[in-house]
Amino acid sequence: MPLFLTFEGGEGSGKTTQIQRLAEALQKRGLPCVLTREPGGTEIGAEIRKILLDSKNSRLGPLAELMLYAADRAQHLGETIRPALRAGKTVLCDRFADATVAYQGFGRGLDLQLISDLNELATGGLKPDRTFLLDLPVEIGLARAKARLARQKSSEGRFEAEAHAFHEKVRQGYLRLSQEEPGRFRVVDATLDVEAIHRRILQEVEPLLEAKP
Ligand code: TMP
């Protein structure tokens, strides 16, 4: 089986830049890979993403939010992730099941067992080979994310509008997950410069490529 790698972190942690850099590095080595994201890794998922992230949807309740993420994930697994892995492609995914534990579980305070059951249902138990957690202080990440939203005149600001305390719970949730599964998680200091973070990630991925030719 090819590799399944996921990238997690709070707002403005630089995941998207890093995932693109890694995809370029792998493609240069002749390794076919698929770069995808949650929510929104399929056409249907893109519709679900609009509902989830549009800042005008402030009335979306926590349970409906949770179920939309699970629906996006189920579609994504069936339409994108599993077919790509079956075709021998490495999958790089910008957020996955851990995001639901961190945001809806630790952030919103929804039942962690319910989230675990829904994740199991949506993923069929598929786990990433490695998860890179790009960790940085909330205030730095939020400032970056808000600046980007303004620059791009984007309406995807529903989570950026949440209070600092919400994002702090998400950060601590992610760190807890990384402690619970140290074999899978690699925590990367996202305050470092783009090159340094890329090198750190590549250092971790290279041995995996050798182990899984
Ligand atoms: P992003 O594409 O900028 O990472 O935005 C996705 C947003 O959705 C981000 O604020 C985190 C949030 N999210 C959840 O709350 N739960 C999830 O399961 C996922 C995948 C994302």
C-alpha cells in the first residue's frame, strides 16, 4: 500500500503551503501522489464545505456541523482517498479525522465517543501512516488566517470568527491527540520558516518511502 499522510493544525498554521511543498518534492522523485483536503476533497464535498465555512452560517448547530464533516469524509473516502490508494498513489490530505476530534470534540465539547464512532463509520477504520501537526500559538495563527481571508476577500471565515478560547481548546486537543498516538503524530513547530518546516517533514517522510517502496 502507498502512503497516506495527513496534515493538521490550527488556523494559519501553514499546512497548505507545506502539503504543496511535499507534493512537489515527492513528484520530483517520480512518486505519484494525490493532494486533497477536508472538507471539500470532492465535488459534493465542495458544496458541504461552503455550508461549513461560510461566515453567514453562524446559526449552524454543533451536531449538524459534526454530521456535515462526517458526510464530507465518507464521500471523500469513497470517491478520492481509497481509489487513489488502490491505484498506488500516495495521498496527502489537508486535515482528516483528527480535525473532528480537535474542533468538534475538544473545541465544541461534543461527546468524544460519538465522534470516534462517526469517524470509524466514515473512514472504515483507515488511519494515516503519519500525521504532521503544525503547532503554533493561537494568536499568531489567527492573525495570519484573518489577514489571508481579508486579502482573498474570502467568505470562509466561520471558524476564524470563533473566540480565542475556542482555538486554544482546539490546539490543546491536537496536542493531546499527539501524545496519545506518538507513533503516528509528528509535532512540528509552525513558527519556523517555511524551508525549515519542509525539511523537517521531508526527513520524516523519507524513511517511510524506503520502508514502503
Ligand atoms: P481549512 O481548509 O482552512 O483548514 O479550513 C477548514 C476548517 O474546518 C478549519 O477551520 C477547521 C474546520 N474543521 C473542523 O472543524 N472539523 C473537521 O473535521 C475538519 C476537517 C475541519
